[in-house]
Amino acid sequence: MVFSLRARAALLVLALSSAACTTLDQPGTPKPSVAPPTPVDRLLSVPSPPEWRPGDRWTYDLTSGNDRGAKTMEVVEVREVASVPYYVVRVGDVDHYYTRNLNWAAATRDSKVEARMTPPHQGFAWPLEVGRRWTYQGIWQDQEARRDLTDRFAVVGVETVEVLAGRFETLKIVREGSTSGSDEYWFAPAVRSYVRWVGRRGDVRFEERLREYRPAPRLIPERIVPEPSSK
């Protein structure tokens, strides 16, 4: 199955087999924000999901074949739906809903649901550490289709990744699914998200690389450097 660049850019990290719609920013040349690297021997386990706050913003350069663009993701609020809190992350004119565990739940445009996953898509499993494996089973539904999905994930290693935003120590996660696609993404605790994502949908390959990360102000900084695993 081949997805358009516009559709593939919509989903974060969460490596969905399908995607909701979004818009692309034009590439620019902002001053990169460089985070100090974390020693590899300390990046063995991320015990819990990072806290996102309104104002956290990530900008990625996006490529797919000969197409070039950019996308900006910004946490705009924390909203309760049926007494469950969700991060609302804006990409273009689409709002994406993530659980506190950073699981993707839905996408809305003009307050209308365009796509959802039931249960929310588990792109991360905590604690996040090398050797961790998990399987997601759920239902993807949009305005045109409804289908069952089974995705298998694994944390395969610790890698240093250099992008325009800086040089980061990351945990590499891979996904294989029941559809003709796969994903590789590199989670960096220093930016509370992924710094690189490579996806394949049939013969189409696309990639996102972090250009800039701007965190929301925090009077008490969250501890984002994990302790070494005791295992």
C-alpha cells in the first residue's frame, strides 16, 4: 500500500501502518538547538514516559523520494476526554491525541475525528530498554476504511544519532506489521521524542530528521537522563 507524503507526515513516532492528513511547512534554516550527548552506558533503560507540556515543539525535515518538506509538532494542551487525559499535538491543521504513555489515539480536524486507533497505538512500551518486545493488536478506522492491525515491536539497540538539532544517544525501535510496511525510529530522552524516523510502505521510503526542539519552560526540570538498568 502506498501512502502520500501528506499522509505519512501526520503521525509521530508512533509508527502507524496508516496515517491521518497533515500539512507540510516549507524548509527553513533556524538556529539548531544542540543538546549535550548522554553517555551510552547510561542509556540502558527509560523507566517511564517523558512528560510533555503545552509549548513543547519539534520540527522535522521530511523526505520521501524526490519530495522535500518539513513538519512541526507542538503540544497545545492537555485535554480530558471521557475523564481520560490526552496530549493534544498540533501538526498543521490536524490535532493528534496521545495518551500519557505517548500512545496515538486519534486525529481530528475542525473538531471532527478523521482517524482513530482502538485501543491507542502502542508505539512505546515502558520501561524502554534494549531487548524489550511487545505486540499491538487493534483497529484502525478512518472515514474510508476500518481494518484490524497487528504490529510487532522491538528495542534493538543503543545508537548515537546526529541530526541538525544535535548529536543524541538513542534507543532504536523497529516495527513490523500485518500490512506491507515497516518502521525504524530512534527515541532520545534528551528531546522527549524521536530524533529520526525511517518508514517503508511497499516500495516507498520516507524519513524524518529532527531539525529543532524547543521545550516548554519548566521551573523544575524533568529528569530525562535515566539511571543504568539493574538487570
